Amino acid sequence: MKRFRLQLNPGTFWLCVALLVCLRCGLTAFQQGYTWVGGAPLDDELMFRAANAVTAGEWLGAYDYLTLSKAMFFPLWLALLHALHLPYLVAGAALWCAAALLAAFAFAPLWGQKRGGTLALFAVLAFLPSSWAAYTLRVYRDNIFPALCLVFFAGMAGAALRAVKGRGRLWPWLLAAGTGLTCAYLDREDAGMFLLPFAAAATVILLVVLVRARRWAACAVQLLPYGLLAAGVLAFCGVNYTHYGLFALSDFSEGPFAAAMGAMMRVDTESDEPLLSVPADARQKIYEAVPELEPLAYWLEEDAQLQNDFRDPALDDYRAGSFYWAIRRAAQFEGIYDTPQTAAAYWQSVADAINAACGDGTLPSRTGERAATNQPITAAYVAPTLAETARGFWHVLTFADCAPYEAARSIGTADDIAVWSGYLGCGFNAAAEAGKDTPYYSPYQKIAFGVMEGIAWVYRALLWLALAAGVVCHLAALPGVLRHPSADKTVPWLLLLGLLGMALLRCAMIAFVEVSSFGIGTSTMYLATVHPLLLVYAFGALAACGWPRLRKEARP
């Protein structure tokens, strides 16, 4: 008896893709942005301010303590959307759909290039609930970061699978990987730590395969992603140098400020609170030993507004994730950020003075000399990080915090909201329900939100089952890979292992930052890159390792 197989011709396939994209973007069109004008100077307002400066031809705007404090690719994205008159939220959804489609084609060799499998993976990625969660409604860089990461992973996977399957050219996939890597690296400071390990491992494995096959031209093309990354970083640094006289991506995570923060965190303390990097007793010792920091003491210890903005009332001190912003603002008040050169010279003098004092015993030291804004990794963080990693993984599996609307109402005057809405081409949930301070959503919006939440419940019910089945199939395929090792079996197996490993790495990275610096609770915004990795892993493992086994066992 013949088995029925769904066959999709190219026309039908692309029609289905177009319909799915329209539906996905149509649902997002019912969503509204969220902002708090005056309440997010370090995040949303910084990005919006920089985007307006780019539009005005002023690069990132006038220099102050925030201008170069973060990776600033996102303002370029906002300025591009404004120039093209594309609505911010819908454009973000379209970018996600493009990344999902690229990933579907990239992994297609795992199921023999069948269009039905490609369409299915595209559909489940396009409607991933984390891609429309409330964090995407903010005007912040995490709106596009998961899509940029997915482009990178898809590009590297597409090149690897085509190298071992002998189908198609590698350079278009490596070009896509380089584009995703470069844009993500320029979008978030932690992207390099997250993406570069996968890139390096994939490149080494690919080179082994290509050298054995004597494909020398393909070996040379492996440099393409790194060349694009270098070009992007150099271009960004060059423009920063032209406008500010500083050849760097950031004056926060690198250079003299990072050296000063690392030096301050060297100073021994009586506090054992893991969230404090430079506690009050350590600061007092530093003020007494380093005259350069004395002018900042008033702002950090006495100024009511600065303490209200950054000090943690529960700890009665500055958490690590707040202290570096507090001290930069204090330096701004003292005129230290009048120019990048003044700031660089000041922080370098602070770093040198503290390190010298630690070196001669004037200040008690608990670590060696280091330059970093993050806390040093110690044994005390291991258990809390592992526990938070497990919580984060469960948070992802259950699609927690993936509501397609913001429960809080946007804050700002009517004029403020009009400015944001006019520049971004999208509405904001500033209207309130009658007699309440909660945002008003129309009946049509509520219907769209109901559909999106219904889809999320389907994902909650099925992802963990698919992931568990995928792990079983993936491990079951290992003996066969070991018995008959070949590139076309080993590389796909390792690729799937890499995807799962990167998902766990991201959970662990965010967990360490949470227990050592933030203390804000598990957040979907920081874990949204994990959802697509787990989904692609489960889909790919079932397609490559599970489905062939089932077909083999079904044969008479």
C-alpha cells in the first residue's frame, strides 16, 4: 500500500510562506509599543536619543557619560526604519520572519530538502511566542538581538550541512553568518562571548572536512564571517574616532573605565553580599587612599537623587549592576565627561592609583589586577549560578513571561508620546482604561492577543515533549555515528550538540550576571535567544535522527 506524502511545489511553498508572514506581521500590527519617558535613561531613551541623532546626521549625539556606554547598532536600525518609513514593531516581526526562513532553509539538508519540512520549521519559528513577548514592545536592542543571533546560527549551520552533503556553495551561508555575527556583536556587548565559541568550533570542524576533501577555495572562504566582523568593528570604531576622538566601540566595557572598575573591585571588603561589587566599606577605603575619587564621594554617598535612582533600598547599597552607572553619572556631574579624552585620562589615573595602593599594601586586595566591569568569578557564585541556570532553562521551556502585551501603561506626556510614535511609526499603550491606570486595549487587540496566547499554550504543551524526544533520538544515533564515522553523519550530530550546548551556555551566562550583578529575577528578554535554539535542536534531532529510524522500523 502506498503511503501518502504531502508534496509542495515551489509556487505553493512560497504562497504558504507569504501567508504565514502576513499573518505573523498582522498579529504584531495589533500590538503597541511601551515606553517610560524619563524612566529609562540608560536603555530605551538612550537608544531613541541616539537614533534621532543619527537621523540628524550627528552620529550618536553630543558626548556624555552614556553616549558610548553600550553597543550602539540598534540606533542605526531605528534610523534606517525611520528613513524607510517602516513601522518599528512590524519591521521587527518581519526581520524575525526573515531569520526564521533562513534557518528553515539552512537546516533543510537534515530532512532531505523536502519543502514540507522546511515550511514546518519556518512556521514554528515564525510564531515562536518569545518573538512577540512584551520585552519586544520596548524601544530597546533586544527587539532584534534574537533575530540577529538566529541569522548567525543559520548561516554557520547552512554552510556546515552543505559542506558535508556536497550541495551548493558555502559562501552565501558564511556571508549570512558573518552578517548576523557582526550586527549582533555591535548590538550587545555579550554577543561575542555567546557567538564566537560556536563560530570557532564550527570553523575548525568545517576546515577538517574541507581539507580532507581538498576543497582549498572553500577553506579560504571560512574567513568571511571574521572578515565581516573585523570590518564592522573597525568601521564603527572609525566613526567613533571621527566624531569623538576615541577609537573604540565603547568607553564602558573596554579601556580606562573597565580598568578603574576592575581596580575598585580588587579592594577587600567585610561584606559577603554577592550582589555588591564595591560595597560601602571598600569605597570608604578607596576615598581615603585615592584623592582622585574624593570629588565623587558626595554624589555617591550623599546626593539624594543619585541614590534614589541607583541605590538598592533592601541592601542599602549599590548593586554591582547599578554601581558602575552611578559612578559614571557622578563623574558627569564633576565635568569629567566633558570630552572622551578627559574621561579616559581620569579613569586611567584612578585605575593606576588603586592598583598601586593595592600593590604596596595601602589598600587590602582580594584579587589580582584586572580590567572588567563584571564581578570576578569565584566559588561562591557556582551554586547560585547553577540554580539560576536551571530556573532560566525552565523559564524558557514553559514560555514564561511571553504575554504579547505590556500590562503597565506607557508613561509620558501626550507630546512626548507623539514624538516617539511619530519617529517610530507605531502606537504606544499610553491610553488608560476608564477610572484606572492600566492600558486600554481595543476589542480587536484583545482578540489578537487571545490568538497569540493560545498559540503560546500550544508551544508550552509541546516544546518540552519535542525536546525530550529529540534528546533521546540524538543520543540513540550516537552509537551509529561512532561505529561508522563519516562527515555526513558526524557533522550534523555535532551541529545539533552545539545548538543544545549554546542554549545551555546562554542560560548560564545570564544566570551568572543575575546572581552577581542584577538581582532582578529571571527575564525573558535576556533568554529570548534560547527559545529558537531549543526549537531548532528538537526539530532537527527528530528529523535527522528520529524520523529516519521510524521509517526504517516501519518497513516490512
